[in-house]
Amino acid sequence: MSDHFTRVLSRPEFIALIAALMALNALAIDVMLPALPYMGHALGVASENERQYVVSSYMLGMGIAVLAFGPLSDRFGRRGPLLVGIGIYIIAAIAAVFAPSFAVLLVLRFIQGMGAASVRVIAMSVVRDRYSGREMAEVMSLTFMVFMAIPIIAPGVGQVLLLTGPWQTIFIFMGGLAAIFWFWTFRRLPESLPMDARRPLTLSGIAQSFKIVFTNRAAISYGLAGTFLFGALFGFISSSQQIYVDIYGLGVYFPVAFAAMAGLMAVSSFTNSRIVRRFGMRRLSHGAMLTFTIFSGIWLAFAMSGFLPLWLFFSLLAIIMFSFGWASSNMNSLSMEPLGNVAGTASSVFGFIQTVGGALIGGYTGQHFDGTTVPAATGYFLMGILALICVLIAEKGRLFGVGEQYSHAGAEPVMEAH
């Protein structure tokens, strides 16, 4: 990486900017949750489960568009495609204010998600451009920690906005905040992909890049593991308003409960950033995955027995979400680590798999909400098992082992040191 990049953007500002960009995705989902009943009532959607499409349509738009932004960013650099994508996000958010029907709103949410795909792909690519190895995992964790501040405050912000105006106010807020981040990016984020590292935008060049990604066993396996984890999370998020309000009667305190879970994930990511250099990505992520799966199974058992008071539900979920923070940040790093020379394409592939796969899994789970937490618990437990299987495939059947640490370009592997 050039001295210009390091000199212009300090490490703290770099982490803050990348986290802010990634937070646009969390904002577009979480700030919506308190408004779902109001949107449904205003646009004539009676079914509570159908209102969840406001979330899933956004996720599908983002998941599909990431396939384009990866090769584009590998060819034209990171800045241009990123600024265009955020611009699309802003336009769609403002247009949603004037949506005359629920169908039009869903289309605009789909387009908004397509714009957000640039953030999903390029933010991770820029991190991989600048860092590698355990340092990359540390930066990813710090970025994720700042990023998690949005879910902590977003439902509360949404609730306040609903007290001061109609549900359309939320879209105005989203568009305005994205415009601020666009300007910050335009002024402060320099190009991180040098000209000699760019890949041709030809069918053969794109095919070669995708081949590199899909033929790397460890990378694609960790990418799929992340898909199952995010599928479980999206399933819970989709039905979280119904769980906290309909089952446990928290009412206006729903944002507080939601924020507490997000806060635990932020603490988890911060803790991971402090210890990942000492213990390594594999030890932390593998231990977290086992904890995630075991406690999801305990949650499912209590849910099926009918005995799941709020204190017990919250305690189990706290352990699960803390484990999620460790597992997801390290698995993202492990999936990107060997693919530095095709970081944009790799990020787009994993973005597509994780976003579309996660949205479909989460949407399926959310649509099975039946007035209990059994569907969400089932999703967490089954996805945990599938993620563990992917990890075992990635590591050839071994957990907590020592893996390969790749050079900055992602070309030559060396053994990861303790």
C-alpha cells in the first residue's frame, strides 16, 4: 500500500469510515423494525409476516448486486463504484418517501439494497487492500464493533422518528445520513487499489477471478459458514419485533432489548480485536462456533418444552450473540485471507452467498413465526451445525489447528505463527 494512503487516512479514521459505510446496511434494516406495523397499516398490509418483506427485499437486492460490484471494483478501483453505489442508495431511500403502495416500496427497497451492495463488497476489499493476517482480523473486529453501534441505537432512533413524524421520516433520515457518508468518502478515502493490481473486465478475466475464489477450499468453506450464521441472525431479526412485543410484551421497550443484544455483539468484537493476535483466528472462531451451536440447542430444548421466561431467553441469547461476534468477524477474515489478489471478486462472491443465502434462510425462518421462539431457535441450532460442518471441511476435519498465513498479495502461504 502506498504511503499516500497511510498518510491521508489514519488508522482510527480508516476504521471509523469503513464502519460508518458498513453501518448503512445495518441502519437500512434495524431502523425499520419499529415502523413495520405503521407501514403495514398505512399501505394496507394486514399480515405481520408479510411486513417482513421490507427487510428481505432489501437483502435480496443487495445480494444480487454484489456480484457486479466485485469485478467492477477490481477493474476500476474502489472509489468510483463505491460512490455510485451510495448514490443509488440515497436516491432509492428518498424515493421511498413517496411510495404509493407496498409493492412500489418493496421495489425501491430492492433498489436501495442494490446500491448498498457497493458498501458490502468494497468496504471489505479496502480492508484487505490495506491489511492481512491477524492484523486484518483485528481491524475487522474493531470495524465490526463500531458498526454494531448502529443496531444498538437504530431501533431507538426509529422509535423517536415515529414519535416526531410519519414512517416516511425514517427514509428521509436514512437518505440524509448516507449523503453525509458519501461526502466523507469522497473527501477522505483515497484509492486503495493501484493500477498495476487491477484485473481486466473481460469474460475470461472475470471467469478466472471467480475460479480462483471457488477453487480455494478453505475460503469458500468459511464463506459458506458465514452464510449459515447470517441466515440464523436474519431469521431472528425478521421476527424480533414479534418476539419481543407479541411474546414478551415489551412494547416500546423493544428497542432497548434489541440494543442490549447488539451491544453484546459490539463488546464481543472489541474483545476479539484485543486477543486475536495472541490466540489466532481459528482458535477463537472454532470455540465460538461450538458455543453458538450448543447454547442454540439448549434454547431450542427450552422453547419446545414451553418453559422459556424472558430472563432465561435473554440469558441464552446473550451467550449466543456474544459467540456470534467472535465467529463472524474471524470467519470473514479467514475467507478473505488467501484471496488478496482478487479481493473485490472474493468479497462479491461471499457477499452474494451470505446476503442472498442469509436472506432466504432468514426469510424462511421468519415466515414460520408461530407465536413462539421455536422457529428462531431451530434456525440458530441447524445453522450452527451446518456452519460447523463447513469449518471441518475447511480445516480437513481438525478444529483449533494452525493454518496458513498468506502474504499481503494473497499469493504465497506461510504457516501461521502463534
